[in-house]
Amino acid sequence: MPPRPRRNQPSKRAQLNEAARLADRLQQAGYTKRDIALIIDRDPSLVSQFYTRNKGAAFVPALQQVLTAVETGGITDLPELTAIAARHTKRRTTASGARARVRTRALLITPTGSGTGRVGAQAIASGSARLRPLIAEAARRGLRLAFTVRLAKTGYLHPSGSRTDSPGIRRDVIQRADHTEERSYGSAQTGGFDAADFARRVDAAGGDVTAAVHQWLVETGRIRPDAQIIHLEVRTWRPR
């Protein structure tokens, strides 16, 4: 016979820290953990760690202000909430009082404008958030970009190698054993795409890079609306 649970044992919800409780209230207001991560300009995994590793104390003031803006001010726009959070987010300090380093993935764009970012299935499920800074920085520098997507062969509307699908690309379509294909869109030879335009698309999608790329592919008649991207790569360069 299994042992009876102890009476008076606090529930897991009662043990949540303040950051997790505020995140819960934002989720009750209709925001996802991914939205909250975008608002505080951090990776979605950090929001999960509010619950699992007792993290997030540094973001409590920002989350309080965001929650007030949502519940009292009626503000729902993610970029506006992000701006509010930024004004109330303080960097951690070391024992000596110096500003602590923030552990983030390095954003590397060379002086020539070359930069590359790749994400797989797990990151894509959370909106490919790590690619957003790359696109934003490329837009700030006036760079061009191209991208490669991988999805099921049946998700594409044009046959492999079709010039209608990706005209001017001299790169072969990569076919995988799991019945998926990688196809590239844009290149330095064809001029690629304006990074600023894609940055605006990402902003319009609430920071979801996956959704922005998917919408472009659907709008331009390249993939089926129900197709799912399982790999995404973004490349940047300086126009000549």
C-alpha cells in the first residue's frame, strides 16, 4: 500500500519564487513562456528555470512593471512590453561590485558582414529566438541575408531543383534519408534579401523567427501552409 501523502505539505505552486509567480500571471493573461522570454530579452530556457532552478530574481522588477502595464494599462504589444522591461532590468554584479557577464550565445558578424546562425528542431519549436539578434544586427548594419530551410519533401510546392522555387541558386538541393530536403533561398550572387525587411517581419511575428520565415515561404508560394520547418540557417553579408 503506498504511503499516504503528508498533510500540510506545501504544494509545488506555493513554493514558486516571485519570478515564476509573475510569469504564471502573465501566462494567465495569455502570454506564453516564449513571449515572456522575448519581453525580458532572454532565452526561453531561462523562463523555464524560474520554475526548475529558482532563477529570475533579477527580473522581478521588470516583470512586475510588465504585469502592471498589461493588467492596468491595457498594453498588449510585445515590443512595447519589451521596452518597459528593459527600463527595469538591472544587471547582476560580482562580489567586487562589477557588472556580471550575461551568459548568452555569441553573436558573431565579422567586419565584412559575414555571419551565420543555425537552429534545430528544439530551438525552432521556441521560435528560433537565438537567430533574432543576428537578424536585428544585420538590419542595423544594412546587410543582406539568405537562409536555408529543411522540411519534409511533401511540404514543398515545387519539385527539387526548380528555378521557380529558388532562382539563381547554384547549390544542389540536399536530400535526406528521412524524406526531408534542405533548400536555400537567396545568395550573394542573386543579391539575397534586405535584412531590415526580415527584421520587420520578425518583429511583426512577435519575435518568432520561425513563424516569419514560414510566412514568407507560404506567401511566396513555396511551401504548404501546414509544412513544418525542422532546420533553419541564416547567413548575412555586406552588399557590394
